[in-house]
Amino acid sequence: MTLAQNFVEKYALTFPGQGSQAVGMGKAIAEEFPQAMAIFDEVDEALGEKLSSIIWDGPIETLTLTSNAQPALMAVSLAVLRAMESRGFNVTDAKFVAGHSLGEYSALAASSAISVADTAKLLRIRGNAMQDAVPVGVGAMAAIIGLDGDVLKTLCEKHTSDEASAQIANDNGGGQLVISGHRQAIDRVCEDAKEAGAKRALILPVSAPFHSILMQPAAAAMREALENVEIIAPSVPLIANVLAAPVSDPVKIRTHLVEQVTGQVRWNESISYLAAHDVEGLLEIGAGKVLTGLARRIDRSLTGKAVNTPDDISALFG
């Protein structure tokens, strides 16, 4: 099966992370494709609640809770993928899979490394553990636009001490870096970043300092949770967030998922790796089109398409 002629032959699949959620996401897909509806039913059963009702009806404040947003975004991604498969798509036709933060779990479920039910349970645990790791107000994250990564790393080190820490959490490409850590340290780095020439330094409206050393309790929780879940080699190599390189060994995947909780999401390097290894285009599977926009800023040679509606699927397959 080949995709419609308006897309490339050599492509990778990407899966969005937190921030792409929106009330009503995936509903049209579920209504048109029974295979997609089955994913929402499976996730609801795995979690013992109607997460699908929150996804489709809101309110947005409830959907945005980390413990809901993470399994919800995975459910939408897998529902879209099942709809694509009903049109003859085969995941193994992709060269790689990759996901941004929680999207890495979606990528693993998509490539059959972890069951959908286990992925939903893991993301519920992950969301709760990340939220509970740090008291509200203690941590913060900030987006730094237009500053060299080495300069920002130096500023984070300058304001890291025994009492407070700051580190680069995400390298999203296109001059967009995200820092995470104690609020007082993040505020100081933001001030210095502006003086160093950053175009913008904005505190983000997030509930916890994700991908920082403050998430160590969450990493411990995920280590324990992952020990009790079967992981097999993915049908397509995974580009791991913390490596920006492919991994297929289940033991290493388990280790990197734990490391990811406190480690940096190396998205810029991940997309650059794909472009350097025979990938010509990216299909973003699930809610929104954030990753498609980021990829365009990282490497304009890559073709990108976001797939999340029945019309997107019709356009993709002709």
C-alpha cells in the first residue's frame, strides 16, 4: 500500500505531546471509523472510567490535568492510526517512529512494543507521578526564544545550587528551548537570558517542572511501573527522546523511558537525525499540528502532514 501521490515514500511517524490537547479531539474519527472508536473503548476499560467523555465533552480544565491529558492524547493518536490502518496503512512502511515526551509512549504503542491498555495505564501513572512530584508553585518551566543552547546551559548552571536548580528540558528546534526547575532559579535564568539577547523568555502555564531533576520521584514511580509491563521490540525503530537516536532493544527502551522523566527531550536533534537518515517526510499522528510546525523550522527539506480528521485521512490516501 502506498500513500497518495502528494506525499513522500520515505517517512517517519511522529506523535504529539502535552499541550496539543483540545476538547472534542478524535471525536469525528471515532464517529466515522469503528476501529478508532474501539481504541477509546479500550482506553476507557483500561482506566476504569469514561476518559472519552472528558476528551469529547470537557471541560478543558479537566482534560488538561496531566493525569488525563497524557492518556487522552495517546488514545487520539492510536485512534487516528487505526483509522489509517482501515484504509490499508501499515506502520511497518514507516522508517522510524518518534514521540514528543508522552508521545514516545504513543509511538511505542503504535509500533506494538506496548499494548494500548498498558500504555494507557502507564500514562495515567506517569501523569499522576509527575504532578505529585513537586508541590504546586515550587517548580516552573519557561520558553526561551532566540538564544544559543550553550549560552542557556551556562546560565542554568550559574543559577543551580544545592537549594535550587535549572536545566534545559526541551530543545524543540527553531531557536525554541524550554527550561525547567525551581521557580526562583527559572526566574533568574529568564532575566539573564533576556540580557544575553534572548528574543523572549516566558514562564509557561504548566503545573509542574517536567523533564527536570525535580521529577526524580516520578522517575522512581515509572521505574517500578515499567518493571511490571511487557515491552517487546517495536515493529519500527523508535527515536528515543533522550538519545535522539534509534532504539529497539526492550531493555534499553525501558531504561530510556525512566531517564526521559528527568532528562531532556532532544527533539531538534531527533528530527535532524531523521532528515540525515533517508527520511523525506513526517506524518504527525494525533491531535493538533505542533510537531509539523517544529519540523518545518528544524529542517525545511522535510515534508510534513498532520493527520487527525477524516478529511486528513481522505486526503492522505486519495
